[in-house]
Amino acid sequence: MPDGTPRLKPHTLRDAAALVEAGLAPAAELPALQALQQVYAIALTPAVQALIDRADPADPIARQYVPDPAELVTLPRERSDPTSDAPFTPVKGVVHRYPDRALLKPLLACPVYCRFCFRREVVGPDGGLLSEPELEAALDWFARTPQVREAILTGGDPLMLSPRRLGHILARLSSIPHLDIIRLHTRVPVAAPERVTAELADTLAATDKALFLCVHANHAREFSAGARTALTRLRRAGVALLGQSVLLRGVNDSAEALAALFRAMLAAQVKPYYLHQLDRAPGTARFEVPIAEGRAILRALRGSLTGLAWPAYVLDLPGGAGKAPLGPDFARTEGADWLVEGPLDGVAQRHPG
């Protein structure tokens, strides 16, 4: 452009050179970012590009999606499989950690690649699409595992599948008598809302099982006009919408930012469900917020934010030990009684146990 202002690209940016050309990364970092792209995938959709404030060097949207050379530094506490998928994989594409639910990962591709992703070493644009025999073996595992009551489609992003292939998976899962719930985790409605077509909405609405779509968003600005239109289409098709987020330094690490995020979710009729403590994947240390700080932020919100906006703050423990609630706490024991602190006045009242 004549004034030198970078132009929004009408396509997904997938490499370091494209980021520099779009004004999303400094030219001086190009060699480091080119090395980085050999290790971790890059993708910024047009919808995400449109959300980034290029005048703000600390823009919280850019921080989530634009790579940083710091990602090449792995700290001793970081793990390549922080949620321990591998030890709990009975067949390819399935993760079974909890007795009554299991993950189905039909692909490992996403519309965008979050810089804090706990599967960042395995996801990518050509990654992990199950072959037809592998998919059928995974679905057969669900059919012959009666203790599993809930199938959770993740990956990767299951809404990157074609409606036909996704419909086949949902139909097979819906035919399994012992499955009560189907849940899908996705970034698509906020990162690539144009993919939420009428055909996709109809595909999700076709099951007679309880179906929940869990939308991953970390900042209020991600609920753009396009995202709200996509979510409205899903809601009008009868899809129940939940929200999940990760507590991230420089993105939502304040009471004000989290309150705005949760209110934006509710305004889009998305119920906040999980707020995750960061999983310590390689190269993600710049995003970590200490647990004590996270608890203090949530404590500051109690009483000033509707209970409808209140998610469970959880840490996915290493070794497949599960998601542990992190609080905050408003009650403690004293003898046979409980001292319960009022979130509005901060005064502890005695309550007989």
C-alpha cells in the first residue's frame, strides 16, 4: 500500500515470511521464525488477522497466534506430552484417561495454531488424519467399551472435517447405546467462522444424543461479529454451547480481562465451562501465570460477576491424574464449624458444620 500499512491477507498465513510481509512479525526475526516453523506449525486465518491491532505491540490476539523465537527455548519443567495422551491410547486416535469418557482425535489439524498449545509438537496442517481403517477401529473401540458414556471429539479441531466425514462419525457414535453424551472442542467459530455453514450446523443437529460444542476463546475480542453469527447459527440449530479458556500471561491475566471474556461468552449464549491453568508444553513459559495469581484473579471476580459466567478453574495434572479444581476457596474449618467468607463484604461468618 502507498502508506506502507500492511494489507490484510485474504488467506491463511502459514509461514514466517508471510507474517513479516503482513506486518505481524519484524523482519529482524525472520531467520529465527523460519527455524521455528520447522518445529511448530503456523496458521493465522483472515478472521484472526482482522482481530489483531498492529499498532499495539502487546496485542492479546497476536500474542496467542503469532510465533515468537522464545518458543525454541524449552525449560526443564516443560514436557512434550504434558497431558499424558500417549500412555492412555488403547487404539490410535483414542485417549482413555477417565473411566466414563474418552477422547476421539480424528485429525490433528486446526484452523489456527495457538502458541501455547499442549499438543503443539504433533498438530499441523498435514497432521494426523485417521485413515478409514484407523477411524473405524477407533469407533469400534467406543462400541465395545460400555463403561464409556461420553465421547469427546478433539484433536486438532473436529470442525475442520468435512460435514460428510463429521456426520459419519457422529452417526456411528450416536448408534452406540451406552454413549449418552457427545462433546466437540473447537476454535472454528471464533478463528474461522465462515466454516460454520448451514450444512455443518445441520450435521451437528442430526444426533439424538446430548451434544455439546465447547468453544475455545481466550479474549473478549475473539467474539467478533462473524463469530457471533456463527454461534447464533449453531445455537438456532439446537447445539448447546460451552466455553473453555486458558489463563495466559499477556492475554487475560487480570480480573478485568477475564470478566470481559466471560461476559462476551454469555452475550453469545456460550456458558463458560473451563478455565485451564497452562499445560507446560515446550516453549510456552512466556504464557504461564502462577496458580496463586490465578486464584487471586478469580477471587476478585466472585460476587461481581454472575454465577452463570463462573467456570471451573482446573489444572490437568501430569501422568494422566486428571483435572484438579484450583479454587479459589471461601470456606475453612474451625473446630466443628465452618468459617465462610462473604464474597461481597469479605467477612467470615461461622456456619455450624
